[in-house]
Amino acid sequence: MDPISAVAIFFIIWWLVFFPVLTFGDRRSDAAADRVPGTEPGAPARTHLKRRVTITTVIAVVVFGAVYLALNSGLTLDDLPFPKPPPVPEYENAR
């Protein structure tokens, strides 16, 4: 795999993993004393962004490793056990 392609694929996987990880463990600041004036009421009380970036990176590395192994394994779709389509009668006699 070309290094530029690998970086691009990892970047895409990282962003696709980051958005679900953002929702893990959110807690709103329900108490009026905790809420800063002018902020959105549904905003999380603490973002824990470093922890979320770390979790995202670990998951993205694992997923990228699986994708890398699958792409470099030499397997093709022809190797997978898909059901064979029924033969077309008009082409059977042509052989």
C-alpha cells in the first residue's frame, strides 16, 4: 500500500470513529449553578477531549490494521464463498 493512501485511509477511519466516541459518557450540567451563562443547555459539562482523542486513536489503529491486513492478504472477492448465479441457458450451448 502506498504511504499516502495509508495515511488517507487512516485519516478517514479516524474521523469515522471520532464521531461516535464523542458521545461516550456525556453528562450535561443540569444544575443551574454549574451552567455558564450563554452556553447551550445541552452542552456537556466536561469535554474530556484528550481522553476521547486517545480512545479514537487506539480504535482507529486497530481498525486500520484489520483493513491493511485485508487489503494485503491477496484475497479477492472471487475467493469468498458467495452463491453462484444460475447458468444462463442461451450461453450454455455456445461453449
